Amino acid sequence: MNRLDAMHLFVRVAELGSFAAVADQLGVARSVVTRQIAALEEHLGVKLMVRSTRHLTLTSAGTAYLDKCRVILDLVETAEAEVMEERLAPSGQLRLSVPLSFGLRHLMPLLLEFAATYPAITLSTDFNDRTLNLIDEGIDLAIRISAQLAPGDIARKLGTCGLKVIAAPDYLAQHGRPSHPSELIGHPCIGYLQQANSLPWSFLIDGRLQDFALPFRLQANNGDALAEAAARGLGITLVPEFIASDYLAGGRVETLLDAFEPPALGIYALLPSNRYMPHRVRALIDFLSSRLACPPHERTADAQW
């Protein structure tokens, strides 16, 4: 019996708590199971189980070995599943979470293209700007636009997104145009709200990144809401380029502080941390990565928009 077979047998015996039950499952004599477990113990040089006529109890070494066997066997099964999946077309249900504004503007056309390319995959898409617990909510993949990921996040960088400071022409005519980020403190600003926290604005000044914690007169967790407030003359805001572009094209806002470029946000695919990546999820990540065109050297796991 090879090492993996021995581990499988040991796990079965430990879980069923009976040599006889395992022997019945395998269709062999109880003595065969007993000898194989004894051979495993001899190989390891430790006692794994204490056996009596009525029940079986794991030793401390047996308990530790059981935990490690389960991890190893799970990894083997995962590796085999991934290799077998590669031979087949991706299929099954894929539960996806995407940010509202970016999802509607840019991701939805790509998702429709993906659905047409992979008809055996069923897409279920949730458009929202909340920070989700992917495991608790059963999400296979979340697309988020973020300055920095949370510790422990498992992610792949798909692309980047620039930021623009904008305000309405009428507002600027009435209140003046700030020429330096430090002058924003004298203007009503409209800020992004993430998990009940206000995010500071960052600018590149003399080659160094500086943060500005501003008192916001209005806050929201959606970029379109911020841009609309600015377009109506309520103040100055900082939004992603893909949101600002529509308002700029319509002449409703102008850009400010272009000489002090805010750092770009990353576009990330976030994964739950409790399991391997199914073939259908990997197919979607690769598809979006090719369309969003993140250079290979930037594809690293680094607040959400």
C-alpha cells in the first residue's frame, strides 16, 4: 500500500471509529485493515490508535496526524480536480459581486461577452458598493476598485483606474479655483464614504505622496452620487476617471489640480480564502484581465469604490 492509500485508510478508520466498519465498506476482512494500520504505525514509529473490544481512540500523535492527513488529501484532490477540469469547458454557477457604477459602465458588456463565450457557465451578478464577506455570502468572485486591500485578502490585480478632482464651472466662477491641494480646506468637499469611514484624498506633491483629511460637507459610497453633487455646484469631489469622463464630456464639470496627480486605484478580483479556485472562476479572471489590460508586472495583490 502506498503512502496516500495508507492515509486514506487511516482517515476512514479514525472517522468511522471502527476497523470492522471500514472493512465492510472496502469489502475486505477486518484483519486486512488491522494489518495495514499496524504497518503504518510501524513505519511512523508511533502509536496512532488505542484499540479495545468496543471502541477506538486516537492518541495525541494520531490526532495530529489525522489533521495533517486531511490537509494533504484535500490538496491532492484539489490538484486532481484542477487538472481534470482543464480538459473540459468551464461550467457551473458563478456568483459574482461588482461595484455599481463601474459594473454598469464597463463590466456588464464584458460579462455579456463572457456569458456568450462560455454558455455552460451560469452567471449570478450582484451590483453593490458594500464590502462583503465572500464566504458568508456565498460569493465566488468580487471585483473591487481599491487603493489598498485589507490584510489577508486574496486577490489578483486586473488593471488600474485614475482619479480626477472635479467641480462645476459655476461653482469655480463663484468660489475660485484652488491651485494647490492644501487650498481644498477652504472649499466644501464631497467625499467617498467607506464602511462609515471618510477616506482622505492623496496627491503627489514634489515627488511625495501626501494625504489630506478634509471636512466633507457631503459623503456617499457611490462615485456617481459624488459626481452629480459636484455637477450641481455643491462643491469639489474626487472620483474615478470612468465616472468623471461622462460629466466632463457634457461640460457639467471641469478638472482641478491636474498638476498634482492622485495615485491610481487598482482594479482587483477578490477571492474567498476557504477553497481552491474553480475552473470557471479562473476563466472569468483571465477573461477580465485580458480586457482590462493590466501589465503583467502590475498583477500583484495589493478601499473599494
